Amino acid sequence: MGNVTSNVAAKLAFFPPDPPTYEVYRDENGKLVVPGVAADKNMDVHLLDTKGGNKIVATFWRHPFARFTLLYSHANAADIGQMHELFYELRAHLRVNVMSYDYSGYGASTGKPSELNTYYDIEAVYNCLQKEYGVKQEDLILYGQSVGSGPTLHLAARLPKLRGVVLHSAILSGIRVLYPVKMTFWFDIFKNIDKIRRVTCPVLVMHGTNDETVDWSHGK
């Protein structure tokens, strides 16, 4: 029963757009580009190797005067090809760098979506921020929307010096989206309700009271 329920929760958690809304290719200079944003001189495209053996797409949107970097983990029914305008707006209005990425099996990222792969994915992105851009924990804000709250809290629980965490329509756990249970089962996925206890930085929770996908009680 546990495996069946866990598999059901996993299937409900991941809805990658089919077909993907974008592709990645190399221009005449060998630089990775995404159609529609190649003219933006302040956006870098990366193909990152994960511990799960997949290659995931990440985009770094650089603000010339940014002090902080926002690592954005998106919701389940989208890929980053649909979100360029959002990243433009976040960068411009908040004056931050924005690092976005697609989970394994989303967009132009390879592999299949799973809970474990999302953890490998965000770890690969964080490693890139450290090595390529010199981003420190103290200057990093993690942002997770819906299913993106899973990898966000996975990483936040391991980084004690983060600047902050933003949870947007987050889930308590996969099973709790389906059933109003009050305890954590071993077969549950994205056990956020347990992991958030290990987060030591400031946390902002945003959740709509009319949310029809994830009940607003998850934001309490």
C-alpha cells in the first residue's frame, strides 16, 4: 500500500510540459543559448551534470548591481522556457541575480522527474553558483514554488548560513496534498514539514487562501 501511495503522489507531483517550451543549442561561437533571450547579454545558459547522471539546464540572469542571488525552483506544470518574463521582472525590481533551472525530465533537461532527482538537480545548481559565480551562502536566497518547495527545503536544511528562504504555495508533503494525515509516513515524498525544522535562516511563506491545487492549510 505504501509503495502504491508513494507512486501516486509522485505522479501527481510532476507535470512537465509536453512538448517542452524551448530548446538549447550552441551558436556559431559555441556558446549555449536559449531562443528568444540570446540578445540579453546578462543571461548565461548552463548544462549541468547531476549525481543522478542527468544533464539539466540552468540559466543565470545577472544584475550589474546585485548583492544577492535568488535560486528559483519552479512549480510542477511549467518549464523555464515559459518564465523568462518573470525572471526579467524579479531581476529588475529586486535588483538580484536570478538562477533558474529545470528539473530532470523538464524542458531541455534529460532524465525522468523524481523526488531524488530534484535533490540532485538543486545540488548541481548550487555547486555551479559557488564555482562559476562565487556565490556565498550569506548572499543566497532560495525560492521554491509548489513542488519546488521540496528541493528548496532539501538544500536549505543543509546550508546554515543562508540569507533567507521564500516558500510560495509550498506543500507540507506529497501525501498531505492527497489526504489530511497528521503524521509522516516512510513512503511519503517531499517531507517538507519535517525538513523545515532544520532551517535556521529567515523564512517567508506565501500561500493563497483560494488555492485549488495545494490547500492553503499547507501554508500554516
